[in-house]
Amino acid sequence: MSVAARVAKERNDTLGNDVGYVVRFESCRSDKTRLLYMTDGMLLREAMFMKNLSRYGIIILDEAHERTLQTDILFGVLKRALNTRNSSVAGSVGIPLKLVIMSATMQTELFQEFFNAPILRVEGRCHPVANLVSELPQTDMLTAVLTCVFQIHRNCDEGDILVFCAGQDEILSLVILTKKVIRHANIKAGSNRTMMELVPLPLYASLPVSQQMLVFERHLTNSKTNGTPFDCQDLSIRNSDEAESSDESPPRPGKKSESTYKVSHRHATNNFRRVIYATNVAETSVTIPGIKYVVDTGKFKCRTYCPKSGLESLKVTSISKAQALQRSGRAGRVEPGLCYRLYTAEEYERLSDHPVPEIKRCSLESVILQLIAIDSENVGKFQFLERPEDERMRVALRNLLNLKAIKPSQVDARDSTDGKSTTTNGTKNLTNSPPLNSASKALLMRSSPSNIATPKLTSSIDDDSLLQLSYDLTSHGKKLIQFPLNPSIARIIIAAHELGCLDEALTVVSALSVENIFHIQPNKETQADLILNKFYSNEGDMIMLLNVFRAFRRVSLTNRKGRKQWCIDHYIHIKNLKLARLIRKQLVQIARSAFGPQLSSCGQDTSVLRRALTYGLFNNVATMWDGKYKAKGLAKEIFIHPSSCLFRSRPECVLYVEIVETNKCYMRNCSLIDSSWIREVSNHSANS
């Protein structure tokens, strides 16, 4: 959006005329638009409705090294479009397609072989950067970072410091610790302080925009933060031609909430230095002015999905050598710089050359459904840049079959997975119904009459055949694909329409589509709990989100000018809440197109909404056994997240949106459900 606005301004044009943009839930373009900026996900969605992307003559894919799920699928889709549109026998197809793929660190040989295309190397304008590495592995990363930062501040010339951290918790901890050290040093130094001020600033994706902008406005400085000489231990850092690695010990957990940093808007002298603690968002997405020194912890948080257990983990892991190169390059944007790598040269050598692409570590339901929507060819024969594991693809196909989103194109009627039932020896087998986890099956059997058998909730297609078949979208699948959401989440919307709670479901789904809507400052957790208690629900977190939206809507109607202060008073992130409302507006338009103009509502009977959630998240069920929660495919105990409404009540049966593994496996966005609803979902699938 910002790039499109910049280009339109330089062309003296209005955004949306010749230059436009398309992102999820927002579009700014017209029939006149000739230059269009869009995300990879939106280009992939256009491929579903536009064969071979015939509208476009030139497509440029930037930052290809990031290898997102959508980008990897686009590579295969664009290769097919190139072959079709540029073929000598394709005279009636239309104009030829030109494709440009750009990146600073991508595996050029891999791309060259896949596309059979030439490589054009353009020399960068980066200044030389000296890489320094640690002689010994670091056992306490927070202490190592602070020590390095204050050594730079005490001994090095002017220039700002950029520190790459693993995640938000670590960033907030370091900002707080830096301020404490500065305060202590100022008291110790008294009025004899001669060093420049040191201003700590955070930078991560969910930080409010007003605070993010502080890192780009160097004339803004914190009048309360002062730097002084600081005596700290030596880090034993030495020169290295190349270096990159990561410390083996995970960072110390910090605060779980965002922080507010009061800044005086004054033009200061150059007698201050900024230290910016950032996630890997600062590797390529943004360029921060004034950076001369980089401190690299060698760590980042990586989300991975295990197809066997269905567990999505968010773990601190080591970066790759390509990421190390990107990080060190941040120090050489304006002048020669220094990169301090807090790991040894030996650790660097053990790093992988490139990061693992998302397609090899994430759930594939969304992209497989999009592939089938683009073309019902055999998914197993699709040309991937790097093919994901067959098991990962089988699990995705199985889940889509269970969601009734797809059906085999050619299969005997007796084995149809489009919701038909078969009868064998007088016993009715319910095929293609959502699979229960083992704990839920046991719970159902315990609570059901002994003469009622637990239904078989798996597809009749064996695993060996899953990748050999071609698939079509079902009626449900055609509706799912209209929503730019995960198929499981979109399935909730369809169920809500059928059950009569579509209005509430759209609200909850919109809230789940943005970052955390709550914004709690450090050391304010107790006060926030008291304030937010009015929104708490013994039915779970989804109903709490609904309560927040309803309250914000009432405030908007009665005191529109006071909305911002209301959000501040209630520890609510107004930007994310407004974004969720914008997403809801777009989802409402799609829902009306799919279901009709009327949005059904359940009013105060929110149990109907929780039943609708079960239709999409039937795999995400945890039950209590011997005082411990167990879930599908997980041998280890899982826990309700401490921020959940259900943390203290610990109900017997819980539905969750995701499990995040940090120091423990936590269920996030939990809802109370009745175990009988799982049986209801299975019966509905069997009879539909």
C-alpha cells in the first residue's frame, strides 16, 4: 500500500487510477489501472478465477527468498501459465507473459533450473560490513545482548544500534532492562555524565503504528532515557571473515504484553544514540535509517506444523546463513558498519544455507484447496519448486475431505466421499465425516448408550490413493473458496449460516483474523484483568471477543469521538479492532453474495455460536483425563493459556483454535463445548 502510494505520488497521479494495490480485504484499483501492487496471496486468488492470469502481461515477484506458502504455489502456477501463453501453438491464448523473480539471497540455481531462465545479477549499493563473532557460546542471551549494546555505546562512534531478537517477549524484556541499566548508571554517574543518551525502542509486527514510526523518525527521542558509561563484562568478540550461527539456549521469557513508550517530540542534537530491538521483520521488510551497528542473536521464532499430531508449534530456532547475511547487511546501508554475532564461527558453520520454506513446515489445507480451485488436475502431479512431503499433502487432502470441501473427480459411487452413506450387513457406515481425536471418541463412548456405536469418522479412500486422484470442489468447497480464510475457519461461517448465528460468527472470525486486540502495558496486568473482567465469559474466549465487539459498537453509536479513549481505558488495541471491523465488513459482503442479504443472529443464545465453531474446528478438541488435558495425536499434556477466560475453570471438554508450543503446549482462543456436539457434527456430515 505504501509503495503504491509512493509510486502514484511520483507519477503525479491519484492512487487507484494508473497505480493501484490489492491486499486481503482491501482493493484500490480501477479499469484504468496499469501498475498493480498486490500480495502473493491475492495474486494466487486471482489465478483461481482467471485462467493463466491472462489480464497481466508482466508479473514481478519480489522477495522470493521468503518462500511463503502462496509464493511457492505461485511458482508452479506461473510456470504453467508461461508454458501455455508463450507456447508457439498458443496463438489464440493472448499476449505472452513475462515473469521477473527478484531477491537478494534466493537460491538462484534452483530457480534457474525450475524456470529454465537466465540469471541477471545486479550489484547492490551496500557499504562494507565487518562481521564479529563470539569466541564462546552464549548461555544467557539477554545478558549477552545488554553487554554488547553497552560496549558499543561506550566505545564506538556515533551510529544507531539494531538488535535482532527472537520475539516480542524478548524485545519487551530488553527494552525494560535497558532502561533500568541506564537509570542505575545515571544515578551512579551523577552530574558527571558526558556520554550521549541511549534511547531503547521496540519494533515488531503487532506494535501500534505510532510506536513503530519512532524508529523511522530519528529526531524523536525519549527525554527520560539517558545513557551513561557502564562497566560490564567482556563478551570476547573477535574478527571473522564470515560468521553466523545461533546460541543454543532459548531467551529468558519476558512480559507477555505490549508496552507504551512516551516520547518527547523535539528536535534533538546528535548527542543521543538509539538501540532498536526488533524481530526478523527488520531483515528485509523495512529499512531503518541511521543504523551502523547490528547485534545478531542468531535466533527467530518459527511456526511449524506436525501432520501426525496436528500440532502447530511456535519455537525459537536458529536462523540460516542467508538470514545472517541479510541481518549483517542492515549495518551497511548508509556507511561502513559492524555486525556483532552472538554465536561462534563453529555454530555458524552448522547453520543451514537457506531457511526451510513454509511449504515444508506448515499446514497445506489452504493451498491445496486453492490448487484444486485453480484446476482439478491430480494434486500429486503439480509441479512444485520444492515438493512437500507426501504425508503432509495426504493429511491436507484428508482434512479437506472431512470438511466436505472436496470430492474425488472419478470414484465408484460406493466409495464416494461427497457425504453419501453406504450400508454393509445392515450397518450404516458414515463416510467422510470429521475425524474425532481419541480422547473425544472415548468421551463420547463414555457419555453415550452402550448400544450406540461411535461413528466411523474417516474417509473411505486409503492413503495410497489420495495423491493419485483428481478432485473437484463440493458445494461447500465452492463456498469455502470465496472466503480468503483458512478452510476450517471458513467452514465455521457456513455452519453459522445453517444454524442461525451468521452475524456473530462473522464477528468472531474477523477478530481471529488480526493480531491480539488487547494491548496491555507491562506491570498493568492486574489492573487490566479488573477492567476486562466485564467482558469475560464462562463460555470461553470467542464469546469474550464477541462481547468486546458489541461494547465497541455501542460506544461508536453513542460517543463516536470517545472511542479511542474507551479503547485506552479498556486496554484494547484500537488499530487492530478497527482492522477487524474492516475485515468483517468485507466478510459480510462475501457472505451476502453466498447466502443472501439477511444475516441470521442468535441474539444472546451464544451456545449456537459455539456449536457452529465445532463444525470447523472438530479436530481441535481437548478433553480432561486424570486432571490433564489430552488432544489428538499428542502424548504430552496441553494447557489452557493463562490469558484465557477458561484458565481457572478448566472445563471437561474444550475447543481451541490453535496450540502454540513455547515452554509448554498452550491452547489459545478456547471455548467450552458439549461433547454431544461432536456427534452432531458427524451426523450432519453423514446426512448432507
